[in-house]
Amino acid sequence: MLREEVLGPRGRLAELMGQKDVYQAILSDALFEKRVQRQQEFKVWLSSRLQIFGYHDLPFGAVADGSKKIDQQFDFSIKGTPAQFGVMLRQFALTLRSKANYQRLACQILLPGGRKDAGSIPPDANPIEAKISLDKNRLSIHAHILPSAGTLLRIRLTGERTLWDLWDAIREELEKLGWFSLPEIPEVTASTTPQAVTSTEAQSQPANPTAEIWMTIPDVGPNREILRHWHKGLTCEQIAVRVSLSRKTVLNRINKLRKGYGAEVVPYRKSNYIKDSKKKLS
């Protein structure tokens, strides 16, 4: 079928006339052009898939299909619930508006069963839909919970290619919060011979005690989520927005967790320490 597609009238006539040299030359040139076309189509597809995860510096250079407009759809899975994502996205949109490029940014969160913007998002809301607009550009996100845990984002970008910058900002915020992370690619060493690690070497290798230390406490309510955000450096106000609690409740939870599990698990912040010291002195 591919041969019939690439031959054309001249190639088919040469085949009927028995002109094998002409026929083979036409077929060879046509197949080469088709191969180059397919390679370019694949590069465009691969470039768009890698761009979802923030890879822009590709080894084969920048690739585009020639159009200034995009209409891209893709799925993206994250941790957390749709409601938590909606709260985070609304708060992040407010932060983005302070930047010159996003002053006209509009964000609307829609709850299931209604098309009106939600003033508050219930913790069990599922699914939710987010509509973000910037001039004539549109970014829509349909978030619904996954059976195995986490949330699936179904995303559509419609408008100019600069929409990728907006998606990059959202994805980077998700990565900063620990809701999404790219797997690390192990470095390949020059040596191909596997070497056994002795018990002495294993003991001498330092462990990382702070890696996901929040997983060491019981999974009760939002405690692990609060502690994870605390280790990421977020303030009580920022954590409160993400777990749908008040700032005071989050602060009380942190103090209670520190009292129960120690300062190694729930470390002090410098500002908090200074405030506590002043209270004691007074």
C-alpha cells in the first residue's frame, strides 16, 4: 500500500512499460522523501510530548510544525485530590497576576453539576474543571480522582505557543509542592564490570534521614501532608490553603507533631524560634 501511495502516475507507468531502472529510481526517491516526512512528523510529536514535562533543549534542535497556533491535549497525573489541586491552582493564579505577562490572567474553578465559579471548594469535590484564559489563549484542566490514589489532569491548550510557558509555570509549582516529580536518570559509569559492595563500604555510606521523613509518622488526617509541605519550606498560610484548614489549625498541628515526634522530624524554623525565645524572655 505504501508503494502505491508514493509511486505516483509516472512510477506506475514506468512499471507497466517494464522500465525497471526508471521505476526503481522513482520508487527509491519517493520512499526517501516519505521517510524524511515521517521522521519530521515523529520529531514534531516527540517534541510536543517532551514539552509537557519541560524538556525544551532537544538533541535534534527545536522542532515545530510551522504553525503559530496550538491545540494540544494530554493527560498528566499528580498526587493529591481534585479539590486540593483546585485550591492550589486558584491561589497560584493570584500569584501569577502580579507578573507583567499575566496581569490579564483569569482563572475559573467549576464544581461537578454546576457551571458557576466556585467560591469555596469542598474537600470531596470530584471532578472539578479549571478554565484559565489569557487574552485569546485558553488552558482548560479537567481533574478527577484516580482509583489507585492521586488525580488525573486532562489538559487542553488552545491558542498561541506561549501557552506552553503558562503550563510550565503550573507544572513547576506542582513539582515544587511535591505533587509531581520526574524520575531521576541514573548516571552510566565507564566501568561495565559490576563490583560487589562490602559490608564496610555499605556502613560508611551516609543515609539521608530527611528523605520523605513525613512517611515515618502515622497516616492520620492531613498530618503527613502538612509535614511534607513544612519540609518543603512552605509557610503555615501556604499549607493552610493546600490542606483546606485555617492557619491557626496548621500551626497547632505542627506544634503537636513536634511535641510527639521531636524536632528532628518536625524541625523548628528560625523565625518561630526567635518568637518563642522572646516570649520566654518576656
